[in-house]
Amino acid sequence: MAEGRTTTWDAECPLLVPQNRDRTVFDGFITVQEMDFRLRILLPAGRQLRRAKLHCCWRLKQLLRGYQNVVKQRLQHSSDLLTFVLELKTILEVAMKSRMERRAPLPPQHYSTLISELESLGWDKLLSIDTQFSTLKLRANDRSGRLHVLTVHLKPKYPTEAPECSADLPVPLIITWTPQSILASIYNQFLALLESLEEFWAVLDEIDERTWVLEPEKPTRGETARRIAIGNNVSMKLNVDPQHPRMLPECLLLGAEHYLSQGNSRADTLTMVLPAADPRSLPPVILPAYWWPSVGTHSLLSCSGDPPEE
């Protein structure tokens, strides 16, 4: 680091001190709005910033929740460490301002409006609400009876300001909002999205019921991938498209090399990911029949050999 740059570093980050002569390890504190946060930065031997590792104190981790992708992006694009730290401070200032706004007391009409909207929506839809009446969890069942939870965070200027909504879904939750919208508007849009994903979840439920799923152990409704056992030392990873669940999924065969027909590579059809060895030597794996182009039924079929004959 040049002398001028070093002087700037000392002025901007006097408490974040290099720990070695190569200046690849920095430890100490960064100060934002008169608050100190413990931070340790580890740079690789070549000092490539994009491969840097950050170790944060608990307070800093909590403050950066929801901003992880922004921090990673800044690591990728910042020209040097000082530039990154300055941008990190800016991110923290935004995060602290957002947190202060969330803690701001809500006007009295907020509570009366919210209670009226909940009565209109139905109290049976409410799972929980925080003590500040700003974060709600609403329950919804899709057509097959699966339970889904919609989290709604109300801003201080609600309903003029759109609320933040989140749910465990395989696609982005995009809510259309106007100052005239109410909670029921969000809820109905959520139900419509659940309806559009009904077939996707039906396909994954079928896989979960009829195959030995290795990963994930406890899949959530937002998961799109499954790794299923095919035989000894062989498994297949399937990634189902939420928008087109009955189309052939992205497949990847994993396992011992002598069992694989194409090595550990992607496959365009399920027939390409069958073991090179005699298929009869492995136990059958049941997969939805509509993934086979030549089979038009919706019954299940074996993946250990050719599609069943009519």
C-alpha cells in the first residue's frame, strides 16, 4: 500500500490494524455512527479481494442480515481494500437507518386500521403478530391442504408505503401494491401464487413418497432439488423447474465412476443417466412417468431399465 494510501487508511480506519507485514490480515474495529463493530479481514496470498474472508462480531452479523449479497458484490467489484471498507460502512449506515425506522413508534391509526383489516381477512388466518403490530405471519392452505406461511412486515407509513412480504417459495414473491391496497390484497395474491405452484409441489411430493431422498433431509417448500438413491454408491440429483414441473428435470448422476455411463456429467434425458452396468443389478428407482417422452401416462415407472411396455 502506497504511503498516501496508508495515510488515508489510518484516517478512515484507525482501529482496523494490519496484523502482519504483508498486510493480508486486518483486525480491530470499524466505526459507524459512533458505534464500533469488531471485524477481522483475511486476504489470500495474492491479496485478491474477491477471495477475502470476513469475520464479524455478533452485532455486525445481525446488522448485515439481508445485505450479504450486497457485501459479496462489493468484494467482487471494489478496486482495493480501503474502497471496500468505505462501502461496507455505507451499507452499515443504510442498515442502521432501516432498523431505526422499524423501531419508530407507529401512529394510533395504524393499530385501528390493522385490526379492521384482520377482521375482514379472518382471524383464523393470523398465526402470530409481534408486540409492535408491525410483523404478521399469515397461514394459507393450498388446494391440496399444504400449509404455507406468509410473513408481512408493515412499514411505519403503511398503507402508503408497501409492506415487505416473504414466504418459503421456489420462485420470487412479487406483490403488487397501491396505497389503496389492504392485507386481503396481499393474501389473495399469495393464494394465486400457491395455486400456480400446485403442480410443482405435487411432483416433488410424488418423488418424496416414492423414492429414497438423500438430500435435503428435511426439504422445505422452497426447495427445487432432490438427491435420490439409485443403488449402492450411486445417486441422482434432480432439479425440477417450478414453472414447468412436468418437463424433464435437470439431472446429475453421482457416485462410483464404474457405475456411471457418462461419468459425473449432466444428462439431457433420464436414459442417459442410467448406470453403464446391467440395470438389473441395481434396485429400481421410481420416477414420474411423464418425464419419459415416450410415455403419456401419469403413473410411476422404474429408472433402472427401459420404460415399461404398454
